[in-house]
Amino acid sequence: MNKLFHDRKFRYGSAAVALTCVCVALVIVFNAIFTVLAAKNNWFLDMTEERIFDLSEESVRLLEGLREKDGFHIDFIFCQEADQLDENYYMRIIHNLVKQYAEEFNFIDVKYVDINTHPGEVEQYKKTSSATIARTSLIVTSGTAFRVYTRESLYTLKQDSSEVY
């Protein structure tokens, strides 16, 4: 047995296994750090050919003129916490797009209200007393004007199956 530990093949093989383990561990640590930084800093790369997940030049041009408008402000209010938004694919796309607008324009803010724990914070946005605001709703406000959008109203749905396409 002692002879086995002093064998040249065993030593080089052990070094190769140890080096492989260290490299795999470094890749895992790098991936974890990069994932946390990407989520925190909203690093997002739209690799679609049509650039459908980025701000369009037309929308940026439309909002560009509002930069100098004094006192103008837009709030996007999500009805759940940010980490919960990212659990649903369609809400994550909306969330990423709104965060891109907020980064591009200083008059846009993103807010989060968990309507399960604080339902009173969105009462003012109900048009009637019987209206409901869901966790998948997005409230857009500017001054005293507001609109409440459902997740489904922000997408095109197939007529026969309510499936997003």
C-alpha cells in the first residue's frame, strides 16, 4: 500500500484530479457571483433577432422629450415583491422592461407593493369599489392619472386558448 502512494502515476493522477476539482469549483463560484451581480444590476442581453426585449428606439424617442418637463413623473407599481415577479416568465419580461425604462429615464420610478400584506396601499387605484387588483397587475401613475394593467393585457393572446404568443 505504501508503494502505491509513492508511485509516479498515482501522484500525477492525484494532482490532475485535484486540479480538475479546483477548476470546477472556481467555475461554480464564478457563475454564482456573476448570477448575483446580473440580477442585482439588471444585466440583461437580448439575443433575439428582432430585439423584442429591449427598449425600442421609437419608445425612447417618444419619452425623450419628457426629460426636461418640470415636475413630470411616472411610477410603475408592481403588486408583488421584485423577487416574486421573476418567478413567472411573463412577469419577468415586463419587470425587466420597466427596469430598463427606469434606468434610461430619471423621471420613471419602479415601486413594489405586496398586496397580500398591504392591500390598502392600492385601494386608491380601484375605479369602483368592486374592482379587483391582482398580484399580476401593473399600475402606471403620473400625477393624479393612473391605469391598472393586467399581465394578460400587456401581451397578445391566442383567441382559442388564452395562450401568449
